[in-house]
Amino acid sequence: MTEYSARNDTLPYACSVETAEGMVRIITHDKVALFFRNPHTSIIPPGITGAGYVGSTLEWKTDDSGVLAQLHDHIVQMVQMIGATGVFEIGKSVKAAMMLYGPDISHTVERAKREGVDFPLPSIVLVNLKRFK
């Protein structure tokens, strides 16, 4: 059974999800440092601390706190279903498709769909996704 500690109600949103891989930390920020806007969600796998972790970061086109809360919750649900490794694998697929179809994620998703490739990401995630690191 997957355990989930609810996210806090203000940015940055943070929570932990118990998965088969261990405890995964998920943090959504709207900025870096004090002033620089860089809305993103980090998925930190078990046993990783500090800078240079091997995880996934999804950068967002929006900095609206309500939308970021929804995106955070969708990423939490994905990690609960497929684990941090599953999300990392989706990220690798998205990056590979972007190498084929170009850097615009919306264009990449549309071209991939026409060719029968579907990304298992909720539409709100695809619409707001800027980059998958």
C-alpha cells in the first residue's frame, strides 16, 4: 500500500510518497532563490540527498499557484502508480521524442500522437510542461 503525506497548502509544495522503491520526495517550487521565477517539480528518489541527485525535474510554463498545486498532485499520483523510476523513464521518452521532433513540447506531443506514440501523462501536465530534465 502506498502511503502519502499530504502536501502543504503554500508554495513550495512538498510531500513524501512511500513506493516499492522506498520513500520518494516530491517538491514543487515557483521560484529559485528569492526573485528568479523557475516553476518546477523535483522528484527525489530514496537515498538521495543534496545537490547532484539523480532524479527528475519537470519545469512548468505557469507560475500560477493553483495550477502548480494541481500539477504537483498529478505528479504525486504518477509516482504512486509507477514510482520515481517510471516517471524517469517517461522523461527519457519525452526527451528522445523532442530530439526527433524539436524542442517545443506541445509540437512534439502532437507529432508523436500522429505517429502512434502516446505519452502517459495527464493533459494538464502536457499543456503546462516546459521541459523534462
